[in-house]
Amino acid sequence: MRKNRFGLLIVVLLALVMIIVIPRVVDLDTLYAASTERVITSESMHTVLTTAMLGRTESVKFTYKGKIKTLKATLQKAIEEAMASDPYIQYNIKSYAYHYKGNNVSAEVTIDLKYRETKAQTAYVERRVKEILEEIITPGMNSHEKVEAIHDWIVLHLAYDVSLRKYTAYDGLATGSTVCQGYSLLAYKMLEQSGIKNRIVEGQAGGQLHAWNLVLLDGKWYHLDTTWDDPTPNQPGKVSYNYYLLTDDEMGKDHTWQKQYPKASSLYRETLNVLQQTDNKADVYDRLYNKLDYVLYNEDKIIHSSADLKALVKGKMKEEQKAVLFRYSGEKARLLEALKDLYSLGLNSVSYYVSDFEDTGDMKVKVSWELK
């Protein structure tokens, strides 16, 4: 059963009412030092609000000069633009409210902001991300290797918060668990600090609100969902790659989104195929190709008979492995007979898992064994 992934709970409060308690007030002398007046216009409002949000300011007061009839729309637009200027800000704002009073040409405006992550907590995230990246990113790594290292670290070190109370990257780093929003925020911050452009996608998955990342690699966008690649209940040491660098079509099988995002149309397995032929890090791309089980798409690797399966398992046994994943073409009854024949290799026990391989009519089979 899928996780109940709640996130992206940004509550927009648009009430023109007086706020009685104002935790902290910062004026333009602090927020907009370049200005010699305590008055702003619609053009400068975005700068003031962005600076306030970056500093986690809880209450902003200023005098507005301009068209009062359109002030509500102007405020709303400025707030949304300020939030959109930095996804890490956008998804850490818990709620906002504003009110104003004045005449036809000016108004006294107050904007109150509530955050999921304090300034000190964000500073902690910045510090920990820097430390983590220094551990997992080594000299000479390219973007593909960095994405792999970041994905694996997040999946291995976070657990999904089943209480649905933790929403931030700080929660994930400080307590070890968070919901999808925290996963995607941490991925965003780690990728960004590694020089990899990415975006946070908000949509639905498993019938619930959900968030994940879009990653730009060599000019191509891919979906990356670290939350759904992390098994639940948590399985220490286990990493899944079912939602690793997918296209819109692949992601769209169980994820949906309404907003417009960059198109992700390039199959990552095809990208790796090309890179193996053209890049000087062919061994890296070959390792990724096999790690992501893209070998299942190679027609010459399909298992058709008991003899094929025995040869495959023998090879894995020589490598001292005790499991193998393969694509099988044929009737299920024939597959079961082929699995029974594996006992002739001197195995003590054989277990297997079978599922459909996309829409090919073939089966994806995972077999594990114990030796006598």
C-alpha cells in the first residue's frame, strides 16, 4: 500500500483585518538599505519581500505609494513572485496574511509571514549539506555521478515520517525523518549546492498531495522522486531506483501534476547508451546502466529457456552473487520449470518474484538462492 504523502501545505490567508500580535517588525531601513525613504512602489515591493523571506522576517511594514484600487492584486503578485524566486523559500512558508489602510494614493501595509523552518534551522541545513557533500562528492565526479550520490544518501539516511508532522529539510537532517516535502527540499538544496539545476514539482501520487524534483542533466530534464525510492516501512541499507531520472510518460504512470514544468522526454537509458559510446567515462555509465537494471531492455539478454537461465545463474555464482534480475519471454509454466531446474546447480533453496515487464508481454523475474 502506498504512503500517505502529505506536503505542500501552504495556507494562503488573504484577510484585510488588523493583526493584533506582531512578533517582529522590520522596516525599510533594514530590508531595503539602498532606499532613503520608508515608502515603496509596486516595482520595489518584490525586492523588499524577497529580502524579508530570505531573512525569515515575520512581519513587514511599509508605506505604499500607488494605485490603491489594485493594491490587493499588487500585494498578492509581489508575494507570489518573491516566493517563486527561491523554491526553498516557497515551500518553507507556512502561511501569510496582509492588511492595509490608507487613502486613494497611499496606504500603510503590514504583511505577516509564518515559516516552517526558522533562520537558524535553515543555517543548520546549509551547514550540514555542505558537510555531507564534502563526504560524498569526490574530485572528478560529473553531474550524473553527483545525482546518484545525492539520491542514495537521502534514501539511506532519511525515513518517511508516518506521523505526517515533519515537512522540512531540517526535520529530515535533525531527526532522520520527514514527508515528501522535506525529501524534495533536501534534494533541491543538495543538488543546487552541487551545481545541478533542479526544480520542485508539486502534484499528486497515490491519491495524495506529493512533491518531488525535476533535474537538469546535460540539457535534459528528468524526474527524481527520492521519497518513493525510499521503502516504507523503512529498510535500512536498501535503495530503490524505480523513480530515478524518469520521463514525463514514465512518471505519469502513477504521478500527476497540473502546473507547467519543463518537459522531460529523454529516456535516461538511451542517454547512458550514447554516453557510453562518446564520453571518456564509459565505465561510469556502464555501471549506472547495470545498476538501474536497464539491461532488461536489451533484446539479446532476454531469457527464453531453462538453459539460458542456468547459464545466467552459473555466471552470477562464479561472481559469488546470490541473486539475479532478468527478463523472461515465454509462458509462466515454462518459467516455473526453468526455476526448478536450478536445483541441479547444487542450490539449497530458490526463491523468486515475478511481475509484468511494462507492456511487452514478458516477465521481470528476480531470483535468489542459497548454496548447499
